Amino acid sequence: MDKMKHKALAENVKLSDDGKKVIIIDQTQLPNRLIFLELSKPEECYDAIRTLKVRGAPAIGVFAGYAMYVLAQQFQNLPYGEFAEKFHKTAEYLDSSRPTAVNLSWALRRMEKVVTEGRGIPVTETVALLGVESTAIQREDIEMCRKISEYGLTLLHDGDGVLTHCNAGPLATSRYGTSIGPILLGHERGMKFHVFADETRPLLQGARLTTYELQKAGVNVTLICDNMASIVMKNGWINACFVGSDRIAANGDFANKIGTSGVAILAKYYGIPFYALAPTSTVDMACLTGAQIQIELRDPDEIKNKFYREPMALPEVKCYNPAFDVTDHTLVSGIVTEKGICRPPYTESLAGLFQEKRG
């Protein structure tokens, strides 16, 4: 990959030099244009998450941390009580932008904890600590990606064909990514893979983003339509399926971009291992099953008009446009986290991740 482009992908979310703005790659402009946005207003930050200018569960978490630090600086001259109230309302506002991705609320809670624990010290000191915390979130995410990539690579062999869905690479995280992190890491070490990337309707993130990342990195990648996953599996071209996740329930059910569940069902039929790769921050132990995961519904017009020169359906045709679906835990061969690979029963292996942390 071109060094400048590689650096840009690895720094898809960062602070400006003066710490007053969050800088992101506008992912809605890829693959044709590499455009950076500088954001400093609550509405801009909300819009960036809601319209997928920044996306990918880990990247959203990093962005949320930086956004709250930037916004907090703008009212740090208020007394603590007023500051804390305004901070909380701003966090609630950002949290409402995308309800499914747990990393958003996870990062906001981390930032709010800093404010809660800042009672009794000058607000300016609390804001400085928010800057430290936001930087820590990204630093941890970089290390998380490396570890997930290492664990995931143990599941692959040189020459494997891998099918992936949506985008969970450098653009969605802080470094290698989650679901394609092992592929990029293995490629760096001289291993050869053939990745089949689902286009991933309705926003084509597999086509626009995953193939962009892999092609620039020099990985052998083939783009396929979502309804072609079955034939490439039947042809024997797929040895494993690697996908990301936006929220993992305590029993191993997980939400990912719409169509993931169908890939898992096909993989089960053809006897192909199916793995979800995600950080432990994506695991929501308070969510017992996938039935409790709120599924975001997007503008139905995306299906009829987005990416088309002319509408592809009559204006009066009704559309159903969920952003995610939930994959049942019985279809999942393993969940790869930065702490290791969880296997069934997930109620035990996922809980063990957090018991180890407390110990």
C-alpha cells in the first residue's frame, strides 16, 4: 500500500494538533475521493456518526471519546454542576445517533466516568483528564486490533480463501482492523490469501471500503454481490468466513451489517467455519440474547436511489431497510477477541473474559 494512504487509513480518526477538532476520513466519499473532515460542533459529530462518515464499531468508540473531549473544552468555564449537566446531555445526544453499535455508548460511559470522578477538582483539570482518556481509548484500540489479528491468524492457513461481509478493516478501527486484520497481518508476513468481499447492501461498504483497503495493501481480493456467497462456497473457494460485529450478546448472538446472518447460515450448510472478530468492548453482558438488540432502521430511499443514476423502483414501492441483522450463536464457530478465541458455550466463554479482568 502507498505509505501515505496506509498512514491515512491508520489515522482515520484523530485530534487536530491544537486538540480543538476531531479529524476523520469521510468514508461516504470512498473509494473515489480521500477527503478529511474537521469537526467541532455537536451537530457535526452527531451527523458524522448517523450518516456513516465515521463508522465501524471501534472507530465510532474512538471518535466518541475525542468528540466529547473537543466539545467539553467549549464549556469548561462553567461551574462543575452546569458543566457536568451539559456534558451528560451532549453524551446522550451523541449516543442517540446509532443505537446498535455498543462501542458508542461504551466510550461515552468511559468519558462520563471521568466527569463524575472530577467532582471537587477544577473543571479545566477534568477536561485535561478527558483528553488523556480519549487518547487512551485509541491507544487501547490499536493494541486490541493487533491482538485480534494475531489470534485470528491462527485460524488461517497460507493459501486460504476467506469470505468477509461489510467492512471491519483499518477504516473501521485504528490499525489492522478486526475481521480483515488477520489477513493484513498475514500478508505482511508473506502469506497468501484470496478474499471474497460481499458488496454488502444497502451501503456497499464491502465494495467501497473493504476492497479499497485490501487492493491498496496488495491482497488478492474479489468483489462479489451478496447473493453470490452461496456459489463461491459451493465451488470450494472459501475456507473460512471472517466478519466483524457491532454488538455481541452474552449468549454469543451478535449484530452485524445486514446480510451477515445469511452468510452464517450458508457457511453452516457448506461446513465452513464462521468467525466473528471484535473487541471485548463490543460484548454486552447485560444483553442476554440477540432478541434484545435494537436494530437500526435506515432511510428506505437508500435501497431505491442511493448509488443509482436513476431510481431502481417506483416511488410508491415500500422498502424495508434494516442496517443490521442478528446472527444466532449456534451458527458461530468462534468469537475472536483481543483476549483470545471464545468457543461454545458462549455464556461461559464470554463471561470468562470479564472474570479474568476482575481477577
